[in-house]
Amino acid sequence: MKNNHSVFFIFAILLLFSCGEPVIPAYLVLSVEDFTNCIDVSDYNSAHDQNYDPKELDAIAQQNFTDVLVSLNGKELGYRQLPCTIPLLPNYSGRNNIRVIPCVRTPNTSTTTLQYPFVTPIEEFFEMQKEKEYQLSDFKLKYLSSVDFSVIETFEQSTDFIPRVPNEFPATMEILYDKELQKNIGSIILVDSSVFFDIVTPYFPLQGNGERQFWEISYNTTNGRMVTHLGFENSITMAGRDMVILPSTEGVWKKVYIDITNTVREASYTASQVSTRLRITGIKNDASIGSEYFFENIKLITMYAPYY
């Protein structure tokens, strides 16, 4: 341990003093507020040849970016959790290109981040001075032209989710008005002897190759965990696969991002498409008392990205 500290100290001295002069950084300051309500969907319908209603556009605009990937003049500086102040060693004699990609956390982890590839990155040029702090100008992100939503469930009037086996798991998704959110939401309440629910969407086609795909869920549960599952029809490799377990949030709204890209690719195998459905199974933590499951929206976003 002592030798390690000595090596680190020597490295720090060498880093701070180059050719006898201290290296003095500038700073990029990023706040949580910068990345709150930061997506512009005002022209989404015209740009993507769609006809989504205002509630669906509101769901499309909702994101929870917790981290960023920052680059300076083409060199990645790594992932940073918001809010953050990032030291930079820019070119003080010219313009510097700052590139910021919004990121999300993988479910049930506190350290693993994913770039959110569906929106335009932020790019801005700065002439910088030593020890000065810099912030991004007001910005709005837009979805890339190849983005599509295979599922947008807002629960405004109805829902496509139905019990997978009605006789065995009869609990259904109901629509109710949430006064705090001021909108309709989906709800499942398990009382008495009801311990489980098991709901699915109809099957729909997903591209198996050259697509990036996230399943996004805004939810709030009490005394109940959920298992997310993808089901496949006529796949020669798999009938389905469990994705992630979502613990009870005990009354707190959360948003989860599930990267289903590789699972759908494996299920499609050599076919161009695979028939897919979303499945959510809820399980009481304590079978002796009731449990509640609320959903603000559920989305499945896809983007053509030929990177395989």
C-alpha cells in the first residue's frame, strides 16, 4: 500500500507540472436541471411521419438521464454522474469542441451506465481560459430520424396489456386518474388471496438485426416486485427470456431502461423479423397484505443502427 501511494504521488506531481509549469484546468459544469425536460418533440410527428397525440408525445419526451459521457476535442473523458464539475485541459489558444452524450443507468445497478443512442448528442465550441467554469448553452435534444416506437402505452383511455392466462392469473390492468401526475395511469391492485399478476401485450414484429432497442417503464409499486419478460412466437432459438427483476419502489416513481437489443437479435437468428410481446409478472412481497402496481407509461423504442 505504501509503494502504491508513492507511485500515485509521483504520477500526480508529473501530471500537475509539465516542463516546470503547472497544468491549470478549466471546468465544465453540468447540472441535473440541464437534462430535465430536455427533449424537443414539437416536430416529432412531421419529422418521423407519425400522428401521435399529445399524451403520446408527452410520454416520448419523458426521460431520466442520470449520467453523461463527455468528450473534449474528440477525446473521451469518461462517464460522469449528474450533477458534476469536470476538469478540462483544453487548447487555450483556440476553440474547443465539447461533446456530451446523455446516459442512463442499467436496472438494479448503481455503477453501470449506458449511452442513450436515440437522441442527438450535444456539441458546443468554447474558447476557454484557465480556472474558468463553463456551462452548456440552453439546448434541446431531438430523436434521430431512424427512431421508432414499437410500443407507446400511456393508459389514457385503454391498454393493450391483458392477462396472459385469464383463468390462472385474472388480475387486469385498470385505468385510473392520478391527481399528482394529473393524468391517467395503469394500475393493478392485488388484494386478499391474489398473489400474482401476469400480463402481456399482443405479439408485434421487431427487426432482429441492425436495430438498437430499449424497453422503458415508468412505474411505482408497493409491497410487490415485478419480473419483465420477452416472449417470442415462431422463433427457432427461444420461446422467451426473463429480462430484469424490478424491486418494489414503496410508493416512489421510478423509470427503468432495459436494453433488449441482444435478446431480440438472438431470438430472430437469421430471420429479418421476430414476433415479440412484452410480459410483466407481479408478485407480492408479503402475501398477507395487498400490493399496488402503477404505470405512468411503457415504451419500446427502436433505432436502425447497423453496427453488428
